[in-house]
Amino acid sequence: MRHIMVLNAKGGCGKSTLATNIASYFATEGAAVALADYDPQRSSLDWLDRRPDDRAAIAPVAGFKDGLRKAPRNADILVIDAPARSHGAELTDLVKHAETIVVPVLPSTIDMQATTTFLEELKNQTKIAKKQAK
């Protein structure tokens, strides 16, 4: 199972929107997809609840509650929507679950500055430093 994490400590940068679109793409292409929402706001899970039943299936995972314990083992792709404000030990734990990390950023000075600082912290994560995640 491929793990794709959408991650940025900056809130409001489009993590949930990007995560749901990535999950939708792979599901439409015929992959078995699960979408894990680690944010207690449940934006990704709420999107799944509103998604029409005639669309390709995406399995919901309440990551903020259960981690990945309830993720379906038969999924080809697991998209993880990480919460904002992830730093330190929480960031380390999240990165352990990722093979691919996507960091969205909005084109504003504030967002770019915050993301630059976050990317420096992310680069120091062992899994990233050892090139075990893209």
C-alpha cells in the first residue's frame, strides 16, 4: 500500500482539498483508496460523507481518533490528510507513516515564509534525511 501524506504546519493552505482530490483521482483510476483524516475538524471525512454514492469508492479512516489501525489492509493507496500545527514529536510520528509527502502552499508572503520554516523542520526528520520518503 502506497502512503501519500498531505502535510503543512500552516493552516488554510489547502491540505484537505488536495488530499480529497488525490484520493478521488486514484479511486477514479480504479485503485482501492482509503482517506485518513488526522484533523479533528474532519474536513476530509465530511467531504466523503457528502460525496455522491455513484462515485468510485473511497474508504474513510478517522486518523485523529484511531490512527491507521482501522485503515483497510487491501487498499492500494492511503491518502493521509495531516492536521495543521504539526511540529516536534507529532510531526515525527506523522512522517513515519509516509512514503510520499505533498506540501501545499498558497502564493502569499505569509504562507511562503511559514512553509519555508516548516520545510526546514521537515528536512531534519530522520525518514526524510535518509531519503526514505519522497
